[in-house]
Amino acid sequence: MPADRVREPRESRLTVEVRPRAARNEIAAQAGAALRVRVTAPPAGGAANEAVRALLARVLDRPRSAVTILRGQSARTKLIRVTGLSPDELEARLAALR
């Protein structure tokens, strides 16, 4: 493929509401346009952020490097980018969890 026609990887974005210090790591519910996630890790030192990335990577069957926090590193509501999945594929994988 010529250099001027390099294709960008598929990418999706997802709003996530995080509840740290939960009893277990889980996708709790769809809360409007956001996905509610519970993680056992505390918010200190970015541990909850890493737990969210690991959980989403596992349930979406993507490597952890494909899950990036774009906005909200120190907030409960985060904007997450998932590379390698189209928005339709992301929706299908999340629907399969319900």
C-alpha cells in the first residue's frame, strides 16, 4: 500500500462512570449514554484507572494497550478510546455482556 494511503485503525469512544473500591471488578450497567464500571482498586496513584483499562480490555477482548483514557484521569466520568473496534463492534460486544 502506498504511504499516502495508510489506513487508520478502527476506533471507538466510550463514556464510562467509574466506582472505585467496589467489592469486585465488573461492568455494572448502562447508565444512559455511559457505561457504569466498578473496580476494586482505590483511586489513589492511578490504580483505579489501570483497573478500568484492564477490565475493559478483558471484556472487549482487546489488548490493554488498545484501551486509552482520553479524558477524566482524575474524575469518575472518563472518556475511553478503544482501538481496533468499530463503534458497531463495540456496541455488539457490550450488548453480549447484558
